[in-house]
Amino acid sequence: MSKISPHAIIEDGAVIGKDVEIGPFCFISAQATIGDGTKIEQSTSICGKTTIGKNNHIFSNAVIGSIPQDLKFDGEDVELIIGDNNKIREFTLFNPGTKGGGAKTIIGSHNLFMGYVHIGHDVIIGNHCILANAATLAGHVEMGDYTVIGGMTPVHQFVHIGDYAMIGGASALAQDIPPFCMAEGNRANLRGLNLTGLRRHLNREDINELKSAYRELFESGRPLKDVANELLENTKNHYVNDLCDFVIKTKRGIPYERKNV
């Protein structure tokens, strides 16, 4: 049975699942859907067309689904979709999509969003990610799975961040970060592989293959996409394939220190 405070405001039309908890002074919009087992703590606002999956925990004073901070937004039909088992901490702000970006912001499952995190319009986030306090994603950012962003780090619009990547705290990221890599600084540059994260999920042989590929790509001084194409032709390791494919498809470029041969 759901536990809903009599001091919460839930508009007619909202869909509330089983065993949902909604604290005092919360607002739930008429277009919202709240999945089973989700807990929403006091003074949180769930706005607009927002779908929240099962077993999420949303802490106090979060604002989820309020209109995009985009001057082009003109009241069109947009939405925010959140998966299952996420922790969304205090004073976070999640925006839905915009017409120009597909009209959807999509967040996966098993993520941790620490206090004051901002998720901009049309962002896509995978699963098992961690965004530390006050990390800020501008519009159209895409993040893969198992990605970590340190606190106080802004990410420029349209940036792509690959699986298992890590961005150091207080960095400023303006270009794409390939999967498995670590970046930090203002402006952020590649600093190597995210070895701590990789050792939690990959075996030693795969990590060694990635180390070799990283050296070829970013330390040989040769044209990046030429090296990536050669590696694709000569490796059967699917993690290396993912890394090279990302390098070839990048649109904003990859920030790394160029070396003269």
C-alpha cells in the first residue's frame, strides 16, 4: 500500500504505482507516472510529462521534469523518462527534452545523482553512472554505462562520454571522452585509462589490450582516425573495437596532448 502524506499535492490524472511513498509538501503533476516502490521525500516537485520507474529514491527539494532552460522552448509536448533503482539526491534539477532534440530526456537505471546535479534537456544517460555533487550536464549530452563525473564539473552541450569513462572533479569538459578513459583539468584532457574502474569490471587481458590501443591512439603522434581504422582491422577485442569506433565517430573531437613523431 502506498504511503502518501495528506500535505502532498497530487493532480488528477497522475499515475501512482504500488508501495510508493510521497512526503509532505511534494507536488506531482497530472501527467506524471510514478513506478512501484519509489520514495519521494518532502518538498520535491515532479513536473510535466515525467515517467519514473520502480524503486527510485528521490530526496527532498529535487525538481524533476520542469520545463527546459532553452529559450527556444515554446510549450511543446516533451518528456522526461527515468528508469529503475536510481538515487536522486537533494536539490537536483532534471529537465525534459526539447523539440529540436527529440523531445525526450532519458535516464537509465541504477544511477546515483548527488546533491545539486543538473541534467539538461535532451540528455541521455546509461546505467550504473555516478554524478557527484554539482556536476552539470548541458543539453544533448550523452553518457554511456558505468561513467563517473566528479563534483563541480560542467559538461558542454552535445558532448559524448563513453562507457566506463571518468571525469575528474572541478574539470570543464568541452569535447568527447572515449570509453574506458579518464580526463581531468580545465579544459579537461585525457590522462590515460580509467584503470580503477576497469579493474572492477574487466579482466586483465582486456585491460592490457586497451592499454596497448590507448598508446597507439593517443601517444604515437600519428593521425588519430588512421590509427583507429588500423586497429579495427587488426583486433578481435570488442572493447578495443568500441574505443576505436568512438574515436572515428566523434563530432566534437577528443581532448588529448598531441605529440610530434
